[in-house]
Amino acid sequence: MSESAMRDYLDGPHKAARDVVRAGLAAHADLGDLAVRLPHDEYRDRILDLLLQSAADGLPARGYPKEYGGEADLGGFIAAFETLAFGDLSLMVKAGVQFGLFAGAILHLGTEKHHERYLADAISGRLLGCFAMTETGHGSNVQALGTTATYDEAAGEFVVHTPSAAARKDYIGNAARHGRMAAVFAQLVVGGESHGVHCLLVPIRDADGAALPGVTLSDCGPKLGLNGVDNGRIVFDQVRVPREALLDRYAQVDAGGNYSSAIENPDRRFFTMLGTLVQGRVSVGGAAINASKVALTIAIRYGDQRRQFGAPGSDEEAILLDYRMHQRRLLPLLARTYALHFAQAELVDEFARVFNDDRDEHDRRALEAQAAGTKALGTWHATETIQMCREACGGAGYLAENRLATLKADTDVFTTFEGDNTVLLQLVAKGLLTDYRESFGKLDPLGTARFVAAQAVEIAVEKAALRPLIERLRDAVPNRSDAADPDAGLRDDAYHSGLLRFREQHMLSGVARRLKGGIDAGDDPFDVFNRCQDHVIAAGRAHVDRIVLEAFQTAVRNAPDEIRPQLQDVYDLHALATIEAERAWYLEHGRLSPGRSKAITALTNELCAVVRPAAVELVDAFGVPGSATEVPMVVPSQHE
């Protein structure tokens, strides 16, 4: 296998953007252990210095319009941001807050007056900001935020206020130490009427770093990880900002206190506003996948040289990665990382297309669901992978100097921020039940249950095309009579996608039946949805599993000849490991015979052995800078 050819293929059309970040990370050889070496405040200030250096190097400019000093390259911006995850994850997250969330809110929710006044300073780092959405009492349920922004017509100002302890802005990046302005999400009240959550720009510090009148700032204190990010709390006490502080792309308030919006439905307006902020979700999923690459690079290199035990009478102990169980621990995760990489690449391409060229609302909703699902699976994968890599490296993996401990701590929150993963999969499943998301009404159990109650189950089944799919699977999936050749066709990608598609659609129709049955019985809609919630989440996950698999299939088909055979082996390992993980479900539903199930496990073992000789090349193809992976347990000579 050509490692350079594989790296070029993985880097794709944004290779140049990735290489710029790699070079920057390589220039800071100490990035891997900043969290361990530096005192708390010094660590935060060093991350700020690196953030400003990344701005000077042009990283954030890639994603912004040329008229404000940018390059209008959304795909390159996301690719560069993801690559920051090869270094210190506090830097990646702080960059996400500043250049993705704060500047992104100005770009996507504001209008020309906001762009002209603030955007160039935000993307250069001259104006450091926060994204003040989450509150102590509400995180996922953004529509229920407690902070208020009440219009004072006589003064032509909004009065921003925190009415209760639960409405305090919490866990806000850049708030504790460095931020000077916040993009504040609050209930907009005009003429005594609430118009729902809107975003305003509110200064929080003066040029000397002191909190402005009416603003109380505090530090969230030490965290499990990401301690280079200054997460803080913000309380507003009747803070006044001019009417122009409202980011008014989707709703306007004139001097006379008249509220107007081209989107009349408040729920649709709210989801349209949030939909423009999908970039953060796309970026976090990609960063998590890249963090997995770092962990696998360290663990597989270590496993390729570490020796333990061996055959009786042998003069030499066996290499860890030659043990089947060690292969089983790491190589299916390596294969899944490749799969998620290609799914993320498809998502980034679609994100750039939709935000550059496509104003179709249906496509934007589909993008939001795709981003939600990929983020959920990518971040859960990072948590699982980094933990397994830590275990696979024994006691050495527990030492901070070998980086896995820091990776584990820093990525743990990825499953929560930019959307709780369970909530995100619920969003995915809801999108599966209809082509038109707004048909459900509000994104809540009541609206969902009412929609499904109005549908005949037969329509859901017909829409899912289950009947023809079942007919195809009867031909493709052996039953007990096929025991003589249980492994026939196991490396057929049509077989793989057929099984995953059957599972997805079966779960979807099952959710529809359960919801409709409960409503028909006269049960409370909230209770009906709550009873089905585990099935809803399972259907969402099954859908994303299939999307990831098919993205990998496409990548194999399009791969250059020199790497396609190796990539095919990695794909087959991913596909069979995915099916094996759910074989109990397939057995329950008659899609696998016991003999077929055993054959899948046997072939998965065989594929681990096939992939093993190229394992180091496969992780080296990720292109993680040596400064991030040449830790003492892997390259002890460099640390003596």
C-alpha cells in the first residue's frame, strides 16, 4: 500500500488547508502536554496566544466572505478546523467558540451593518467573543431559555436581564477570562409580547478586561478536560444595548417598537435561525473523528512494537498487535474511523454546497439531520476508541505524558456540547418519519405523536419500501438450508447495505406502529412518545449506521487503483463488524441463521489478520503530526 497515496485520498480536495494546520501544529512540539505542564491561567493564556496565531495564519478567514478578509471556502475552513484536533483540543474548542460560534452568529444571524462593524475583528481575533446560549436551567431545550431582552421604545434600547438563577448563562467558552462581547440568546419581548428566542450582541468587558456595569462574570472552575478554555457564567442585571444590537436577519424591530419577520410561523423561524448554526455541529463531529485518529495512531504504533509473553520455548516475546484479541480491540475501531472519515467528508461537501448555492429549505433540513447523526456517532466513537486505546496500552497509556489520558478527558464532553447525542438521534429519527419536518409541528413528543397518529401504518411501510426490500433479502440472505455454505456472499457490499437498510426501515415502521397504536388507544401523546423513545433513538442510529456504511462504499469505488484493494479490506472489516455488533437483532428478526452469524464472526477475525500487516501504514496515512503522537512509550529515545 502507498501511504502517501492513501493520505492524499483521505485529505481529499482540502488537502492544502489541512497541511497548513499540520505545519502549524508541528511547529509547536509542546502542544501535546500543555495541559499537564502549565499552571491553569498560564495554560489558558497560552491557548489564547495560539488562537491569535492561527488567526494570523489565516485559518478562520477561509470560512468567511472575501469582503471581510475571508476566502469564502467553507469546506476548507471545516477541514482546517477538524485538523486542529490533532493538537491540543483546548485550542480547537476555543477556536470553535471564537471563529465558528461567535463570528458565525454574526455572519449567519446578522445583517450588513453587523458584518461591517464586527466581522473582520471577530475573525482576526481583535474582538474576542462568546456564544451565550446555554443556561443553568436549559441546555438542549433552547426554546425555553429564561434570559429576556425587552425593548424599551422610549430609549430605543433592549434591556437584557437574567430573571432567575436558572436563567444564568453557563458553561460559556471565552466568558471567564478573555471574551469582550457575547452573542446572547434571549426571549425577545416587544410591546409586552414575547416573540421567542433571538440573538443580540452584548458587550461584557471593557478594554482593560473588567466586567461592564450590570454584567457579572464568574469562572466555572476546573473541569474534567479542556482546561485551556475559559468556561464561565454570565448574569445580566438590566443591561442596556442599542436596538441595532439585535442580529436581525430573520426578524426586525423598528424604532417605533414594531416587530416584523418574513417567517411568520414562530417555530419555523426559530428552527431556521438554529439551522444556520449547523457549522458547529459539523465541525465537532469531524474533530472527534480526528481525535480518534490520534489515539489509534499512538496505540497501534505502540502495539506494533510492544512485546509480551510468547510461545513456550521461544526466545522472543510476541508483538502485542499479533495477538488476535489485540487486533480485535483496535482494528475494527480503525476500520470504523475510516468509515466515519468518509461520511464526514460527504457531510462537509454537502454543507459547503448547501450554504454556498442551495437555499432550498428541504435540503437544509436534510443537512441538519445528517450533521446531527454524524456528530452523534462520531463523538460516541471517539469516547469508545480513546478508552480502548488507553486500555490497549496498559499502564503506559494511563500516564499523562503519553497523551491518551488527556485525549480521554478532553473529548468526554464532545458527546454533550453542540447537541446531546441522544437528543440529536431523536432529531434524526423525526426527519425519517416524513420528508417535510414542519409537518410535525413543534419538535416535541406531542407534535410528533399527533403527526404519526394521522398516518396509516401502511403508508409508512409503503414509503419505506419494506416489501420489495424484504423480497431482495430473501434472495440475498441464507437461511438454515444454506448451512453448507454459510459464508457465501459475506463480502458483497450489496448484502451489507441490504441488511442495514432492512434494519433501519424495520425499526422506522415499528416506531410508527407503536406511536399510532398508543394514540388509537386514547393514551396521552406525551406518554406514548416517551414509551417509544428507545425505539426512536434506535431507528435514528440504524439510519446513520447505514449512511456511514454507504459513504465508505462510495469511497472504495472512487479510490485510486493503488489503494483500492487495501481500502476494500478495511471496508469489509467495518461492514462485518457493524453487522456482528447487531447480530442478536438480526437473529431475532430472522435475517441471520446461527451458522451465518458464526461465519460473520469468523470472517471478521480473518479480516483483522488481513488488515494487521498494514495497520501502521493505515494510521500513518491519517497524517497526524509527529509532535502529537511521538510520545515516550512510542519513541522513548526522543524523551531520554
